[in-house]
Amino acid sequence: MRDRSLQRLLVLLPPRLESGGRGQFASGTVVSYVALSGSESTRGEAPIALLPKAGAVDLVFDSSDVFITAIESPKLSEGRLRMALPNILEDRLLAEAADCHFAFNVPRGGTGTTTIAALPKMPVAVIDRGILTRALDVLSDAGFKVRAAYSEIYTVPAPAAGVLSVRVDRGRGIARSATHDGFAFDLSDNTVPPALALAVRQLGVRRIQVFGRDGARMNEFAKALNVQVEVSPHEADLASTETGVSLLQGAFAQGGMMANFGGSRLALSSRAVRVPLLWTVAAALVAVLGMNAYNLKLEGEERAIRGQMENNFRSTFPEVTTVADTTVQTKQKLGELRARAGIPSANDFSVLNARTALLLSAAPVGSVAGMEYRDGALKVKFKAGTADDAGLQNTLRSAAVQQGLAIRFETDGSARITPAGA
């Protein structure tokens, strides 16, 4: 059994790219942590499976993995609002809304704002569902029960009049520029980060409160920013973490559909699956009705076209009393008219034979054994073994296209030649 010697353990997860993607995140992944006991805090790094024992564990996601925005709170119930958010925020997301998990804080009495001016908007936090699920799985397998999960910007206080809070660790910093907004910056050299300089100027900052192991590095920017830098001995501000948008909502809430996803069983209730099942059935029913309606429409258009073709045929050839296949009968009547006018058809023996003679000029001399004309087609018999040559077949097919012919090689070594399109 774990020794509950620590009150809180903040597990700071690496950005998605540094951890090699959601599939590479495992119990052996090394993470930073902040352990708190009373008024004391310690920091360190360890594989997830070897993290210190604690009574409560918070997952802190990198700010690049959690998108936070603010919207006017729709007048919907919590359940309907959760279903509507993917459509409301779809245009603001870089990822597919279907792959994301949405969490929000409902404004109460003017709270839940995203700016210092305290605008009455509803904050919404969005994270890739696979990343959140994998993180909860790994922590659960390691024996930890996660109390909360939120963005790293909530580890420092929200900005006050003239005061900006930042956290610096391992050459990278985050700043909380509003109640539910923030930005990240790098401390790669002695140059003031542009994003930090812009925030100081826009927010009228006179003092920067710094948390984190590398907080002392901010002192070198005090003069350039014309601000007072106050380095806190603490790694994070616990009170601030309670004001953030917790990602453990909806299906990921404690006791929800995904609460035990990391274990050997998935707790599903009939109520949890009823709504998705009803929507699935409704979608399937609409799809079936739509397909049937579309098929009926196509059948009606087909009947109308066939009726128009038959009317045109009867008006052109009134002597025909029985109409079975207008396409075939039209070709036959046109052939008869050409014959009466002395115009040879493409499948007449004389025309077909002349074109075939030009076609066979591409074949080796003496390769043809015989020819037979029947039903508007010429059957050319080749000598044994000649027609099996793939190069010869390709040559004759190319020549046939130029002559307006179609050639088909049979299994008996012969070739059937007809006019193209016949």
C-alpha cells in the first residue's frame, strides 16, 4: 500500500511531440513533478511508475496540448451544451472536433471570465481525447488516482493590476495573461522573449511574480522590461489550480464512462449508452430512408428516359409494331437505311475487311492462318503460338485504335475484330 505522506502531487506531462506522440507515452516516460506536503514543496523528475507516493494527484498538461478559449454562454442545459460545443468551436480547432474532448466552467454571477476586465464569457478547454485517455490509463496502471487535470497556465495566479505571473522550468516559461488564457515562451538566450515583452506592454505590468526552478533567470530581464521581478520559493500556486477548467468532465469525470478506462474493465451504464445508441439508430433510419427515396427518384428518371426513347423510335420508324430494345432496333434500322442508300456500315464485310487488312500489316508476315466473317465481326485465326506474344497483342491493340476497330484475343489463339463501339 502506498504511503500517503504527500498531500498533493502535480505531474507535469511533456508536450505531445517530446513524448513521441500519444502511443509512446508509457509508465517508463520520465516526467517532472512537484510534490507538496504542508507548506513545503519539492520538485524532481522520475518515470511515472516511480513517482513519489501521494494522496491526491493532478495531471498538468503542457499549454500547447490544451486549447483554451471563451465563448458567449449558450442558453442550453449542460448535456446539450456538451453536445453542441464541437460544432460551435469546429472552426477554431486545428484538429478534428470528433477527436477532441471539451470541458468548460459555467459562468456563475459574472465569473468564469477570460480577461482582466472580467467579461461574462464561458471558458472552454479542448484537448485531444486520445492524449487525455492515454495519460489517465498510464497513471491508473501505475496505481495513482487522478484528482484533476488542467493546463499548465493554471499553476500560477491570474494577473492582477500591474502584476503578471509566470512559471519557468528547463529553459521554457509560461505566463498567465488572463483568467483563462496564457502563452508560452523560450529562454534560449539573454534576449527578452518577444511574447513576454508584448504582454508587459499591453497589460501595463510593473511586477512579475515568478515560480519554478529556473525562476531566477527572469532577473536578467528586469531592467530591459522595466519591471520588478519577484522570485517565489514555490514551484506552483496551489490556490490557482482550483480556478482552472478541469478536463475531468463529462465522460472523463470521476465515476463517468472513462473513469476506469485504464483498468481491466470499462464501467458502462445503460444511461451512458442510451443517447449515443438512439442517435445511431436515428442516423441509420435516416440513411435508409434517404437511400430508398434516392433509388425511387432514379427509377422514375429511368422510366421517363426509356419512355422518351421509345416515343422517338416509334415516331421515326412508325412501321415497327413491336418495340423490345430501342437501342438494338435503332442500330438495325440505321443499318438497313445505309444499305438502301448504298452507304456501307462499319461492320460490313468490305469495310471491316479493308480496315483489318491495314491492321494486320503490323503483324509478322505469314502469321495469319485464316479469316471468318460472321454477325458483323471478323474472326482472325493465327498460326499456333503467334497470338500468345504479348508484344504482338499490344501492337495490334494500338493499331486497332487508330483504325477505329476493337480487337479481342480469344483463348483458342484467334482474335475477334469489330468496329469500335459495336
